[in-house]
Amino acid sequence: MPAQPNMQQLMKQAQKMQQQMLSAQQELAETEVSGTAGGGLVTATVTGAGEVRSVKIDPKAVDPDDVESLEDLVVAAIRDASRAASELAEQKMGPLTQGMGSLGLPGM
């Protein structure tokens, strides 16, 4: 019969992983990534946690007769920044959530 896991050891590991998760989440909340569209005409900045911080629009992108194109560029820039934020979150959180399996917990 395999040895039973040491509950005290498992609890210590779980607490350590929880601290690492909180630290990674805080780092993500403070880290900013940018996304662009239209060859840099529109730039969106979001945090690693996905909060939109700013949108910058080059005056060359502003055409009063074609507002729809500008709207599309803004959406595309935010999507690009959000993708970058998701990749950053996966880099920071992926190893931690995979580590849950070592505690006998399903991955997140």
C-alpha cells in the first residue's frame, strides 16, 4: 500500500502556492502590455489582468467621414492588447496552476 501523503507537508505546499499565486496576480495587475492596429495608428494599453488603461489614436486615423474604420481600429487594438495580456497571464499563472496537480488537486 503506498504511503499516505503527509497532510502538514501538503498544507505547507498549498500555502506556498497560494502566496505565489497572489504574488503573480499582483504582478499581472501592475504590468501593462500594449496592442496596436492600423500599423500603429491606434494603440491600446491594458494590464496583465485585462484592465484597459488607455487608448491612443493618431490624428491621421481620424476621418469624420469614416468613423466606422476608426471604431474598428480601436476594437482591434484592444483585442491585440488583450491577447498579449492573456499570454502574459498564462506565462505567470500557468506553472502555478499546473502545480496544483502535485497537491492532488485538478489543474485549473
